[in-house]
Amino acid sequence: MNIGSSPLVRIAQVLCLFSFLLSVRQCVREGDYRRKHPSCNFPSFLQSKDPGYGDWTWKYGGATHVGKVKGGVYTICSKVYSKESSGQFEETCPDNEKSRICVKQHGNKYAVQHGEGRPKFQCIEFIVRSRTVIQLALSDIDVNESTICNHNMTVDHSPWISVRYSLQGRVNCPFIGGYNFHETHEFSKDHQLQRTDCKRSSSLDVKPSVRIESDCVDKEGIKLLFRDEKCVPDRSYFTLEQRLVCVASWEMDGHGFSVLKKDKGEFAFYCIRVEFKDGQISKIVLYLDWECYRATDLSSPDGKVRLGYSTSYVEITHSEKHLFSIPCKPGIRSCSDLKQHQRRQHHHQQQHHHQQQHHLARSDVDTCQYCLNNTGFTCDVNYMVVNTWTVREPYSLMYNLSIFPTSVAHPNLGNLQCVTFDPRQQVAMRSILWGVYENGCYPRFMCMYYDTPYTNILRYRLSNVLQWPVSLNDEDICHELNFVTQPDFHDPKDKYEESPWHIAFAHNGYFRHRICIIPSWLPDSVSFVDHRNRTGCITFRSRWSSKRISLHHVDKYQNGSYIEFNHDQSQNFYCLAALSFLSTYKTSITQTAGHVDEFLCWMYIDSQTVIVIRTSSCNKQTADGILKREDKYLPHLHWLLRLDTGDPDIRDECQRLHHDQEVRWQEQLWSEVYTTSGEGDRRSNSRNSSQGALYGHLGAMFLSLCITVSVFQVVDILLTFVQGVHFYRKTLTACIRTALGKTTLHLHFIDKFWPERIHC
């Protein structure tokens, strides 16, 4: 029998061929799907490049992911911890990188195809919570593209965060005011109770497990005050007094949600859920990562555990709220209960021999005895700083610091009253500020130093915000230790820092351009290379324009055998002030020509380095942080200039430009001298034409001397000629300005006696 011709064999061969063709067709389909180009684009705010908010970061299953969005495709990468990179997180995109491709837009929803594996689809809605945070509403995964956005959508518990904008994304938090919480319970990812040792040590203990103050003033953020180390959650990396900023807030299921960030520039995020009952806070759930779970994510309606969290969390309950309007120790309900409180503290100290408790009790006594007698004396702020001042922050943010005769209004601290607890301790250009709040937040104290080095320019420094217990004494509140910020001990890069000085500008003030006072060890004109590796020329002082700094970029390129230069338009910066203090670098404050609202701070580090800062953080601390490339200071940077690039061609080009400008200025000056001489001839025609010509020749001779003589010779010549040539004020002023351009000595009386000088 011929097996090869058997009907069964033929049927089997046909079936194999048919199966093979189906497999090939499926492979082709899957290949086509994987290579499919997007049919739509994701929203503009989602894009990684402008006008979008940058790359997006989120947590899922304890791992950190990064989403890069371009057009209608977003690619998912991962961040992994690398010891080889000095303990930094490195971004990795595997060869089989995950992606989502936009297939079709349905209103605010987008049907997407998963870029890996067999073809599957999902519907996504991007919910904007703030400029920093978005959430995703997701459908189930299906193989049917046409009906995928008809499915039910579920809000994902992992919000996306734009790290690029998280430094400037303050919003209001879910609640306002100060609360004492007496119960905290810490849970692991699998809902197992981890910590139970944060309890009241006795019924006499008035300090809560944790005190939370939220938005005491608008968009201030949240402050957590833990009673002791036992109450600080594990793996939270919190300090005993932890400040957080709300970067996004929303409401869902009747609960308030917020994504929080540490306030010191560190990229550590958290999430809270605030539950309310009868208008009061009943419970706060703090998730120790930025995954935000709803209450329904934990259990189903029948009470059974439905879903496990991928982050540990803390439940904070048993809250109470008190209002304080006088500077007495919070926790003592009134100073009339002082004796009873003392007896309890004394009994507690005898049992535990805790010397620190005795110290606090003594502070309570002093505080309450004092505030029963008086609440301090209202004082006056120095009249020279009474104004509305504009403070500039990174990313073009600005706020007003309003100083009134007896108070100060700060956007992050509220209205602060000027007080003194001993008029004999008052110091000029220093004020004690006291803030009282009607929302349950504790009263606050602060010390402020200030001065006005120039008209409409304020230099000020603020201490740390002090809360109870605090000694009601001017010198104690303004003690130098209160101007030192403690580091975050969980961050090895953080360190103790002194509170720096800041610069603010009078709101709608008039700013007079002044002669630039530049350190003598800087050249008049020099080449530079900036932090973006662009080369150029900068002129710090010139005889043709002593009141401005000029800068422009120069690009060198080869044109055959010739070297040519491409010059950007020159940028001019008019000098407003020169600061020279022992605690910082020599500094110039400038106003940008053509941009009256742009003020820059030029800090002269040494003969080869100049740092230009665009914000009010004009101090040595910021400059040193920029030099060390510390992340929290880099947003303040405008330019980092390394002088004298070492490129001889650029150096020669800068010298040529400076010389050409000098020649043009001298020619213009001679022209003005001859014009002035002609005016002198006409004026003296009725008296003696030869006298006018004589004065004209004297002026010309005088000017030729000015171009080469020193400033001391100019003063001597002035004393000789001022009687005979008093009407040649333009010539005289030009001469003085010429000599002053060659020295660092600046005579301020020129502006007073020669108001008609040649303006720059």
C-alpha cells in the first residue's frame, strides 16, 4: 500500500499547510501591530518637551518608572539604584521596552495599544490634579480596539509626577489648621501592625503622639511634629519636625487626597488621605510613598480584603483642636491651670528623673507668668524699609513682602506683628515678629534683620520659625543658633546651613542707574565661556559707558582658510548697587536694558569666575552651592562665566571690539567738543569772539589731556579751569568720566554738581 497517497495523509498535509498559513498570517499581523504608528497624539501637557511638563515619574509595585512622551507614543523606562553611580538612580530602558501607542481619541479618553507582546488595547483618561501631578483612569485590557473606551474606568493609585515642576508646584492642602493626634498605627504592605510603642507614657502626658499643622497660611504646606523618635514612622526618613509641601490636592469619595513633597528640594514624595466626619477630621492615612489608595482599594463591600497595598502606611486618629490667641504654652489649656500642671510635672519627674521635662516645665512657668502680666509691647519697624518689596524665586516666580509701620505680611508666614518683650533690648534694623492664628495653629516667633544699602533695594535675613516652648526674650529669639537650619539627617548630602541674606526690590520703585563699581582685579574687557559652553566677550568697565556691563556671545567658525566670528546682539545691564560685605563675595546688582522687571546679581568669585543669579537669593551660600553643582541651587543660576577662555582668537576678537568701541567714543567726544566750541564762539560774539575761540581751544586741549591723565591730575586741572570754562560742563564731565573709566576710584559728587553730563 502506498502510504504517501493515502487519503488520511493528504488530509493531514492540507491541515498542516492551513495551520502554517494561519501562523504566518498571525505573525505578520503581530509584526504590523508592533510597527504601527500612532493615529493620534496625547495631550500637549503630557509631552516631555515644551509645551509639556517634562518626563513623568511614578511608583508601581515598589519600583520607580519613567514615562517619556513624544507625540502619540509614551515609552516606559525604569529607575534602578546603582552603587557604581555613587548611590544614584540610573534610568534603564530594556531592549523590549514597554510603550503605549495612541490609536484613537474618544473625547478626553485615548484608546492605546500595548507595544509589546500580542496585540492588546486599553483605554486611558489623563486627569490633571496640578501642574505637577496627573492621575490615570484605566479600563481593563481587551483585544477589541473599537469598544475598549466603552468599558468602566478605574482611577489608578499611582499618580504621575513631573519632577521638573515639583519645585514650584505648591497648592492648597486638603485641610487647614493645627491638630493634636494621640493615636498612630503603622502598618506594613500586607496590613500587619508594625509599631505600637507610640503611646502616651501616662495620663499626665499632654504632648500628642504627633501634631499636624496644615496651611496655617495659604499654601504653606504641612508640618509634622512627632513627640519622640518612637513616633517617627519607619522608612519614612522623617525628622522629628518634618515639613512637607502639597504639590497636588483633590477630593474623591468624600475624602481629601494630596501628594506631598519634602520642602528642602529633595525628590521624596508621599501621599495622604484625609477622612472627615461631621465636618471634622476623623482619620489621616499617610502612605510612605506616592501611591494614593482609596478606602475601597483595601476591602470589598463584604468586608473581605480585596487588594494589597504596595507601600507601608500610617493611620493617625483621635484628633483635637484648640485655638490660642495669647503666647502661652499650647497643651496647657489655660494659664489658670498652671499650678495643677506644675504638680503633675513634678510628680512625673520624681518618677522618671527626666531633667529635660523639668526644663520644659520651667519654661512653661516663665511663659505663662509673663503672658498673664502682659503680652509684650508693640514696636515700630524702621521707617526706611516700610514698603512693598518684590522677592524673586526660581522659574520666574515672584511674591511680595509687605512691610508696614508695625507689622510684616509674608506670603508663607502670614501677618506678623512687630513686638518686643523688653524695650531696652531693641536693636536698630532688627525686629521681633509674632504671628497669631485663628485656625488652631500655634503662635510663632521670628527674628528679622534688614537694611537698605541703596534706595528701593532691601537686604534682609529671617531666622527659623520658633514655636513652643520659647523664651519670651528678644535676645533669645534673635540668638545666632536660631539662624542655623538643621539638616535632614536621613539625607547624607544635607548639612547645617546658616539662614542667608536675600535681596528684594521695591514694587513699582524707581531705580537710578549708577557708576558700576567693579573689583580692581577684574579686567576692563575679557573673553568668557559660560556654563552652556558658549563663548563671548564681556565689558565690565568702559570710558564710554561707566554705568553698564555689556555682554554678547561670539561663535568662531572656519571659512576656508579664514576664521570668522558670528556675534549675537550685545546685552546691556545697568548697575543699580554695589555690595561688599565680609560674609559674602563682592556683588553688583543690575537691571537689564529692555527688561525693566529683570534684576540680576553679579557675584565676583575670583579673577576668573563670575556667577550671575536671577533670583533674590543673592548670597554666598547660593553661589557656593552653584559652584558645587548642588541641585537645589542650580535653578537660581542665570550664567556661570569662566573668564578668559584661553582661545587666542576669541581673546583677540574681544580686544579688537573693545578698541573699536573706544575709538568711536573718542571721535564722538571730539565732535561734541567742537560743537561746544562753536556754541562758545556764538555766545561770546557780542563780547569778544576771540575769547570764545580761546575757550574752545582750551576745552579741546583740556580734553586731550583727560584722555591720558589720571584722576588726580583731572582734579588738579579742574581747580585751575573751572572759573574760566564753567559753561563747558559737558566737556568737563566727559573728561572726568574718561579718567574714571581708567581707575576704580569713583567720585559720587559728579552726579550732584554736573547733572547735565553725557548720559550712557
